[in-house]
Amino acid sequence: MSEASPPSVGAQEKLPLQAQVVPLLGRIFAPLLGAVEIFGLHMLLFGRAVTWLFRRPFRLRLYLEQMEFIGVGSLPIIMLVGFFTGAVTALQAIMALAMFDQQRWVGYGVGVSLARELAPVFTALMITARAGSAMATELGSMRITEQIDALTTFAVNPVHYLVTPRLVSAVLMLPVMTMVFNVLGLLGGYIISIVVYQIDLGQVLELFQHWVDPNDYVQGLIKATIFGVAMALTACYQGFNVRGGAKEVGRATTAAVVSSSVTVLILDYFLIEIMSVIWPSHGM
Amino acid sequence: MTNDGSTRDDRWQIRIRGLHKSFGAQQVLRGIDLDIERGKTNIVIGGSGQGKSVLMKHLMGLLQPDSGHIYVDGQDIVGLRDVAIAKVQRKFGMVFQYAALFDSLNVVENIAFPLIERYRLPRSEIMERVRELLKRLDLDRVAGVEQKFPAELSGGMRKRVGLARALVDRPEILLYDEPTTGLDPIATKNVDEMIRRTADDFGVTSVVISHDMASTFRIADRIAMLYDGIIISCGRPDELIAAPDPRLREFVEPSGAVKFGAPS
């Protein structure tokens, strides 16, 4: 500052205030802006993957390979987890219902909680851990070993070749795996309720048939489809954007699993809210 | 060197004029003028981070410059899109630093990849072309090589399979991205030989990006030095040795690859 024009008292107060407030606002909103940007980039990738879906060549082999990996490959783990989830749910339900001597409601309890919540959410989480992590690792290592660049030199669009088949396969396979989970979960519940606790099968089936609505399954499958999009998109985004070396591939894999799992759970809440408006529930 | 490359020239296959490229605030290419001689081995040297790879990606149309022109056989490829750029890209084959073979495909599927993606050829013709290349690149001596996956191959073999994949669509121009990085001296010599032999046998124009000075002076027909985003020196090896730019001299001399005359 020159000596000839000393700053006024007001200006002295105003300038530092502005200088403090602007960066402070920046710091407060930076994570929010970052989140919005990342969401936008995911949507951009989604848009590109969907656009490429309708362009030639269709490369059916890539779709079948991915469906085999996401679907058939995940079958043992989904069956195992499904069976025990059904068994545990039945066990807990029987213990709770025993207080009112109403164990015959166990079929309804297991059926509806599997159909609406447990099957789609657990299936999505299991497939994220198994296939989502593999997708992020595979695309990440393809990126750092220049395989993705190599694709572009043959005029092959990497989103078309790598992302679209994974996205489509996840969308098709998640509902199928969810149904497998449902079936095995009911089997687990059956063994606990009917075989172990010897609850009357006729009563259990009657209540199940009367109260579990096909709509419960439809809602579960819609959720599974949306979880499939979230899982594949997050895994592909993370793998596709790896820069650097092996350490970064590991980081991308962790990020893919963590963020898709969190996304699945958050989406689950909002989907329940939306669906409860569309299909007002009969039993709740 | 003329300033206009917009007409087809028998001697120069690629002519680059005034190429600029920035990434954000960072200026990587700051006005590149460079001619690539047809049928010869042209080597671009320069230190790390001087923009060599960025320059190479521009040649194939994988990156678009901020300004400038790249004439391939007299056709300006800057601004070309979709089908037009794909047509130009077919003139090129690229050999990556670490081969960049597709892990999920075996040797035959890797080599056949450009043909399968670009044309609808009968399987017999594809196999014929792949087998011919395996033979010409001495890959057929290894038992069962066709069905092997990249992870089962040695570094040198992977490089040759990468070369076969680049050659399968009969390109006119082959780009090599630092082909000798990470190789021991004997493997380096083999790669040098491979580049020379490929240039002679297949009659291709080679553009090699390198910071291996011994290799460069062994196999180059022409050398260009990229420094700070511009070409500071360009010519035949003997021309460069006779009258070296001080920055070229500083870069090359420590390697002991060549003996320069007294500083001018």
C-alpha cells in the first residue's frame, strides 16, 4: 500500500471478510461439487454405453462371455448365500413368532422379505464383490498395459467393446440371480421351518400363497435391474479411469466395490420410497 | 524441406506442419514441423515428458491438435472423423512399448483382431494371413504358439506377436513406441534387427520413438530430436554427427553411442 492513500477502516474490514468467506464457501461446497461431477461422469459413460448398444458390430460373443461370468460364475456363491439367508430369516422369524404362538406365519415372513429386500440387495452385494471387483481390475489393468489404447488404434471404440457388454450383461443377469437367490432362500426357510421345527406345511403354504404377492417379486426384480446398472457402471468407470500403475488398479478395485455397495444400499432406500407410492403395499 | 505438404510426395509420406497441442495450461507440442521419409526408418528421440508419445498419437489421429496440419500421402488428417479417420488409420500399424496384447485372446486371436474388426473375411483367409506372419516372424518355431495366451509368452515373443498384429492388415506405416525400453542388451539388439528386417521385408515406413541412443544410431535412416515441444534437429545420422545441435549433443553424448566431432 502506498503511504499517500491509506486504506479506510471499512475497506480493511471488507476485504479480509470477502477473502475469508469465498474460500470457505469453496471448501464447504467442494465435496458436493466433486460428487456432482463424478455423478455426471458416470451418467456420461452410461449414455455412451447405451448409445453404442445400437451400433454395429454387435459382437454377441462378448455379451455371452460376460453373462457367463456374471451369471453362471456367480451361481455357486448366490445359491450358498441364498440358502443360508433363507434359513437364518426363518429361524429368527420362528423365534419371534413363537412368542405369540404364530409360527405358521414364517412362510409369509421369509417369502416377502426375500422377495422385496434380501434377495435383490444381497445378490447385488455378492455380485459386486465377485464380478464388480473383477471388472474394475480387468479394465484397470487393460488401461495401464495400453490394451485400451490398442483398441482405439484398430478403430474399435473401447466403450462399445468393453463397457456396453458388461452393462447389458449385469442388467440381464442380476434379476436372474435374484430369482435363484429367492428359490434357494425359500428352500433354506422350508428346511428350517418344516423339517427342523416341524411347523405344519399346509398352514405355512396357505398363508404364503395368500399374502405373498407376485408384485413383491416384480418390485424385487426391478430393484435388481437398477442395482445391475449401478454395479456395472461404477466398476467400469473405476477401471476405465485408472492412471498410473498396479497400485492404482488396486485402489480402483477397492473404490469400485465400496462405492457400488454404498450406492446399492442408498438406491434401495429411494427405490422403496418410490415403489411404495406406485404400489401402495397391502401388508404394511 | 518445403513448407507445404498438401500434395502427395514420392519421398515424404507424412508431413507435419505447425502442430500445437496443450493439455490445460501445459503446452506439450509448440509448433512441430517434421517430415517422415517413405520406406525408411525414421526415429524421433527426446527425453521423457518431451511429447514424443503425444506426437505419435497425433500421427494416427488418436489425438486432435489445437492447431497445425498432418498430411499423410498429401491428405490432411486433422479434423477427420469416423469413417474418414478409420480409413487413414488402416495405413498405420502400431507396436506398443509392452506389446499391449489382449490378455483374454490367444496368439491367433490377437493377430487376427484387426482383420476381424475391420473386414468380413472368411476364416480360412484370416488364418492364412496369420500363419504367414507367424512364419515370417519366426514365431512358428515355438510348439503350439497359436493357442498360447500372452501371459505364457516371453517378453521378446510378446513383442513379435505385437508386431505381427500391427502388420496383419498390411499397413504402409509402422509406429513403434519405445520398442527397446526395459530390454537387456541382447534383446535390444534382436528388436533392432526386427525393426530393420520388417522395414526391408515388408517395405513399410517406420516411425520409432526412442530414447535408446545406441539403437537409434544403429538402425535409423533419419533422426529427429524433439526438445521442449519442437523439433530442434532433423536429418540423416551422419549429418547430425557432423554438425550436431548443442542440445542434441548433450542428450546423445553421455550414452557413448556416437563420437561427435569437435564442438563448432
